[in-house]
Amino acid sequence: MQSSNLFEQEVEETPCRHIIRVAFESAADTEFDYALPDEIWPIEIGQRVEAPFGKKNKLHIGFCVEIRQNEQYDEGTRGQRKKSYKLKKVTRVIDKEPLVDAELMELARWISSYYVCPLGQVLAAIVPSAVKRGAGVKTQQNVYLNIKTADFEKTIEQLRGKKQKQIVTHLKEQGAFNKESSLELQALLKAVESGREPVQRLAQKQIIKTVQKTVMKSLPVIPEGMSIRTQGRIVLNQDQEKALDAIKTGTDSDRFGVTLLYGVTDSGKTELYIRAIQAVLQKGRSAIVLLPEIALTAQTVQRFNERFDKIAVMHSGLTAAQRNVQWQKIKSGRADVVIGARSAVFAPLAKLGLIVVDEEHESSYKQDTAPRYHGRDVAIKRAQLANAHCILGSATPSLETLANCQSKKHFNMVRLPKRVMSLPMPRMKLVDMRQSRVTQKGINLISEPLAEALKVTLERKEQAILLLNRRGYSNFVFCPSCKHTLHCRNCDVTLTFHRSNTPRRDRMSTITGTHMHSGYAICHYCLAQTLVPEKCPLCGKGFAMIGLGSQRLEEELAKKFPAARVSRIDSDSMAGKDYYRLLRDFGQGRIDILAGTQMLAKGLHFPNVTLVGIISADTGLYLPDFRANERTFQLISQVAGRAGRSAKKGTVFVQTFLPEQQAIQYAVKGDFDGFIKEELKHRKACNLPPYWRLAAVVMRDMNFEKLEAACAQMRQKIDRVVTREGLKLKIRGPMPAAINRIQRFHRMQIIIQAPQAATMQRLFTSLRAEPPVRPAVKIAIDIDPVNLL
Ligand code: ADP
Ligand code: ZN
């Protein structure tokens, strides 16, 4: 490629037949037209191209999103136009085939518009970077026979060397007669136990030929030996039959529809997903199953793998190479069931017939970087574009989905009210920690009733799960005499103390000259770490560790149950692999008590767990978020679902300082309908979802004055659009965000409430057409935010 020509080309009249529109990942919120040199033609929408961009004409990579004829190319019209096009030219096409098909392209456009994100960025997110990089692709040498079948015997006879004869025979037996059927050289040499020399001889004589082939590495992702063994053929119970009928009405129609499968934990939802997928596969269509990342355990994957032949897996635990292998498998049609986390909603499946979103209420389906899409809502949209069916499964459906079932004709709800085999729901026990405080000395994370229950559980050789929604050793480091707390230098949050003997030196700042606690304080937002002095730097008295983290819980367990085998699971103590290993050990009974954060609450199936303890049910209630009640309810119900998943009866202890709190009360009674009714009243009164739509415009900058000026201007722009278009909206702010400083960036937000999604859309479509906000600061637009930080 001669890049020196680029400038000349740029100012030339464009004698190309075609013009394409390119969406760059890195560029502004627009797409750009380019001339496509005829020698590059043909091209398809969804392929990536390289093209000069900006004043310096640096080469950038972008997606071709539109193709059209160059009208000026036609002799007849040339010269009639006043201004002639002067377009830069595409320098090359990168992909052999489109990475994104027409359906996904349309989905990308919808995401770009709905979630207010440049199309190029959306497309970049849709195709995994491992695919773009070609991770896991290797080049190997292959060989094949270069003689006619008829000449075979003769050729063999004429050969002197024994190895040469063997090689030729082997190639014939394996049917390696051309490039396509060629054998890998290494494998051939191994099979006939030969060195390279005989091969070289044969190649010289033109009897065999060698070729370079690029192939995907073989990288299995389905874990082995973790089978939970399905007990023979499962006969659906009546509720399941009824629910499956309703789902099948949807899948058989070949038209878009959504079924909410509202069933308590263990009611057999997953079994129904499997049946629905089977029905869809029989019709020659394919399916996607979305799970929250953390529920994507080996157990789940294995369960699907036992029932389907061609599955592909997509989650964050895969290496780049594995990810690419899985993606290629899907793209080439070698997989028809994809199981994965949020981003699997973009799996390049053809003929999609069904998308299942398990635990649809999970906030982890929302992506917290651009594009800030909600996996569930994108799944619904994709199903619509593909004329497919969508199943949303949950024991505690989101208020949004419940509202949709009432108001939208495509939505339909079916219920599974009972546990499979009529297993009883676990007993729920509320423990008032204020009482417990009085009777026990010091800080105790485990109340007396819970401790007693643990003891009994251990004696019976059964297992327990303890949930504490706090990482680290303590919530914050606090001086009891002068009330000084350790804060993050960069963020407006208190630091969490983590006990450790080997702090990480790389990210650490130290306060010199004082004796240090053996551990470090860490900010959970920017991950900055600092050593903690034993004495308060302000008053010289001793520091105290207040609050109760999962590390602290582990310590207390060790003291109270020295014989028990305890393991802790949270994102501090493990990377993905260790997580799976721990779960396996727990499943195989090598661990008695599993303690940890929220990660434990989801989708795990351990029949021998008869006790679940929620150490502090109210942690979430202190968050400044209108969904705090909903989250608390969901968490308690979900953790409860981990108990008693077999004939052995389960018990759940819910420890709280706020026993009268409604979300907790309803959760303990297992009264979801009651909770919903109560919660909806508040939402309605405050114009909150599911009644109204919400958007947060979060702006940040290191310079506070600059940020304030930019925010004020943003508000003016919004007000102008609202007045001009007569939109009915509520706008609050600019105001400090709940955490008003993260990583040294000050944060302000403007919250917008709209009675309808369409109104919100109109506001942002118009805002996008406005000139950018000055002074320039970082702006994140979050449509349907799941938490307001
Ligand atoms: P959920 O997804 O609602 O938690 P699952 O589908 O995982 O429920 O079912 C829980 C357990 O019960 C699984 O081990 C499953 O194989 C089993 N199961 C599901 N349906 C039936 C049935 N009709 N009869 C017997 N066992 C069933
Ligand atoms: Zn920080």
C-alpha cells in the first residue's frame, strides 16, 4: 500500500462506483462516507475496512454500515451537480466475511439510538475483540497426495524407502487427496513414526504436496467431570406442563413474543428452558440462554451440555483464544445453542428462534460502560427483530417486566408456584440483631441462634452457606476518639480494611514512620491501596476497624468452629478458575461452610446445604438508590433458595438491625405479591420505573469549576430542547452524584424522568444533534440506569 498517494487521492474527483458509510469505534457520534475503489469491490455491510481519518489521515478501522452507488460516477449526471463530492478512499477491506449480519446490524442501530451511544462503539462491543484480533488462530503445515488414484499402486511399487511407502499409504487411507482433505504434517509424522526427510523426498518427486493452513486451535471450554447427572427422564409436573404449553404457543407461532416464567427457585424453570430449546431446534432454529455471569458455573454449562449436541459458551472466564473459537463455532453454524453472560445476546447465530434470560431481574445484565445496554432488554429487542420468542425467568421478576406483562400484548406470564417434587420451602427465621447485641459481648457477626444452628448442621454432616454482602475485613477504619475515618484520596468513599501479610507494593502509598496494621486499606472504586497506621494521625489514639466484612466473618468462624472446613468466596479471594474449583469442592463435600458475598446467592445447586445465614440483610438498604428495597427482597429470597434443595429441610436465618423494614418482612414471609403491591405504590407516587422512565446524565472532570460550567450548559441545552419540542419531562440537577468523587474525578449528574420511553428518545435524539457541551468534560448517558451512583 502506498500511503504517499493518500493525499492526492483525497482531493481527486472520486471515480469509484460505490460509496460506503463507515462507523469508527473511536470517532465522534457520526458515521462517515468514503469512496470505495473499484478494485476493492465487492464489499458487504458488516465487514470492517481501514480508511484514512482526520486531518492527519491516520488509518483507522471501522465497520461498513451502508453501501450505495456513487451517483457522480454516471457520465450522465456528472457535471450537473454544483458541488462535486470529494471523498477519501477506503484503503482496504479487513474481514473476508461480514462480522455482523443484517439482523445484528439493525440491533446495533437500535442500541445506538436507544442507549445514546455512537454506532461504531456499539458495533465494537458486539464483536468480541478476540475475534477481531484472530486470537487462537494458528498456521500449520498440511500434506496431501498429488497423484491420481489409478496411479497409486504403481507409485507405491516404484518407491524405495519403507517410510515413504508408509506415508503414501497413510495419506491414501485417510483420503488426503487434495488441499481440503489434507492432513496435518505433524500428525502424519507421528502416525507413521517418521522424520521429515521421507516427506521432503516425496515432495521433491511431486508425489505429495505441502500447504500452509490456518486453523483454529482446539480449546475445549466445557468442563469435564462435574456432571450433576440428570436422574433419568424427567416427567414434567402439572404446573410445568401448563407453562410449557404456553411457551410453545409462543415458539410455534414463529412470531415475536415474551413469556415471563415466574417460578420460585427450584420450581423447574431450567428444565422448561431446555424443553423450549428442544422444540425450537426441531424447527431448525437456534437458541441463546443468558445467565448472570456468576450463575454460569460449570454446573449449569454441564447441564446444558448433557442435553444438547452443539453448544457454545461465552463468558468472561474464557481466554481470548477460547472466545474466538466459540464465536467461530457459532458463526459457522457448528453451534445452535449458545449459553453465556450478557454479551452472548450478540452471538452471531443464524435463524434465532428463542432467547432465554434467566434471573431476568438481575442488575448485572446492565453494562456499566458504553454502550450501557441492558442485556434483558436487548434480548427482547433481538427476539423481536428475529421473529423469535423470549423467555424471561425469575423467582422475583423485576417490576419493569411485571408491568410489561400487564400493559403489553406481546407479554404473557406463566407461574410455577411450587418447588419441584413439592419440596417444602425453607423455614425462614428472622434474627433481631439489636437483641443479640445485648446478650453477646463485643462485635459478633454470628448471632447465638445462627451459631446454634450451624453447630447442629455440622454435627449432621450437612453444609451451610453464609452470606455477607461486604468484602474485606471491615467497612471502614475509624478513630473512636476523634471520629477520623480513612478516606480514599481519589474518591469520596471510606476505605475498606483488608487483612493481609503480603500487601501489594505496586499500587501502594505508605505513611512512613509509624507502625502499621498488617494489612491495607483499599478503595473498592479506584483500587488504591494504603497501609493503615496503628494510631490515628490526627489524635494519636488507636484506630478501630468498624463494620463487618467477609474476611472478618471468616475469622469469627475459625474461632467458633475450629474443626469446620470453611472457605470464603468473593472477588477478593479468587479469580474465575479458583471460583469454579471451590464450588466443585463444596459440591463434593470437601467444605462444610462456604462464606462469601453476593456471588454465592445465585443459581447454585447443592442438595446437602440445609442452612443459609444472611449475616446482614439490611446492608443494601443504606444505599441511596430507589431500588434498595427491591434488591433487598430479591437477595433474601434468592439466598433462601440455596437452602434445602433436596428432601432435607432447609432453614434460613435472616439477621438484621431493621426487623420491621418492609422489604425484609415480606421477604421472610415469602410474600412477593405483597411486596410488589407496596413497592409499586411508592414508585407510582414518585414517578419512578416501572411507571416512568429514567435517564442519568453523569458528567465528570478533575476540575470542579469546569465541571459545574459544563453541567450548567448541559442543563440549558436540555431545557431548550424540552421547550422547543414541548416535551413532558421532569429534570433534576445538576447535582452531585451519590459518590461525588471517583478516581479524582468530581461527579455531577442530571436526572431525567419521562412518562414514556418515546419522550426520552426524542429528548436524546435532539440533544445528539446539538453542538457539543463546552467546556468539554466526560459525559456518560445512562438510559434506564439500574443504580444511581
Ligand atoms: P429452577 O431453574 O427453577 O431453579 P430446575 O429446573 O433447576 O429449577 O429444577 C430443579 C431440580 O429439579 C433440577 O435438578 C431438575 O433436574 C429437577 N427437576 C425439574 N423438573 C423436574 C420434574 N418434573 N421432576 C423431577 N425433577 C425435576
Ligand atoms: Zn478510590
